Amino acid sequence: MWAFTSASGSEAGSVKDNFTTFNTEFWKKTDGYSNGDMFNCTWREDNVSFAGNGLMTLSLTSPSPGEYDGAEYRSLDKYSYGRYEIRMKPAAHPGVVSSFFTYTGPSEGEPWDEIDIEFLGKNTRQVQLNYFTDGTGGHEQVIDLGFDASQEFHWYAFDWKRDSITWYIDGRPVHTATENIPSTPGRMMMNLWNGTGVDSWLEPFDGKVPLHAYYDQFRYIPDQASGE
């Protein structure tokens, strides 16, 4: 089930999706290209699937030896300040990344602004937080979770305001950034991919497939105080 909520008693303009089906009015399955050299895969729409059980599955597969297909799900529209929440389980395997983030950049004719929640499959007892403002990053923060994120569903979120970003795990604030905060609206995105040439970050990928990341629920509540 998905819904745009504007009724009395709810946050106007909020969005939620329980991932029971592919909502073509809101989301797009990326297909047929790669994001660049470090992404050792091509996005394939068939690797985004819905089984009717309230879960979206992103899969990493291999059509032939040494070639890999990843999965990406992105919003058709762009969104600005507000609270972004996902309930998910990442893939656990060295060399892969499962994510939830906002993004826009030069391919959109805009500055590279991005806010990240990334799970590195080499250690799913941690989550990596990051953001980019006009292409400037270097804000990585690794948080110890106290549990294995690949074994059970948890809520992960960030609250994006004009002057800060605060990240949350199961409703608990774990990190706040206040410097050079991005301001350009971006697409809501989720993806699963394997890397190459970034072994010091992800550890080497050994080619094992299939791998899966599972997404259970999504919510977005705009920041009314920022006029968004």
C-alpha cells in the first residue's frame, strides 16, 4: 500500500509506501546503465521485485562470469527538507553496498547534493552515514549498531533541515551534522551494488550471487517549518 497523506491530523504532503507493489506513479526502476567505474554492475529493472508480501527485494545477480547486475529504485520527483525513513535489511557480503539516500547532481543539471545511509556488506553490524554538498563530501560517520542489520528489520532515518541533518536508528538520534548542509531537492533512492577498485572501503567482492537487500516500509514527512 502507498499513500500521499494530506488529511486532517496527518502531516500534509507526507508519503508512505509499504512496498506491496510497484507504484509507477511515484517510483522508477533504473535500467540499462551503470553509475561509473566503481560500480561494477549495470542496473536492471528485473532485479527490483515485489512478491506481494509487503517486501521489495533488490537483487545482485550475474548474467555471465565477471559481469554483474544490480538494482536501484528511485522516486520520479525530487524532495527537500523533511524526515526520510526506511525499514530494511541490507545484504551481508564483502564488496557490496545496500543503501537509502537522497541524490541530485550534474546529470540532473544541478549541484551534487546527497544524503546517505549506507550498509557495507563487509560488516552489517555498522552503518555508514555521509552527505555531499555541491560535490564536497568527506563527512563519513560509521555507527556501531549493536545488532546485525542483515538479520532483522530496523528503522533508519534522517531529518534534513536547512541548518542540520540528524540521523536516527529505531527513532534514536545517533549523529548530527551542522556544517555546509545540502540545499538542493533530490530524488529518494535505494540501491544494491558491488564495487571494484575500492577494496580498502568495501573489501574485495568474490563474485558470489545472488545477494539481496529487503525493504519493508518507507515514509517521508516534509519539514513544514522550512516551508517545504
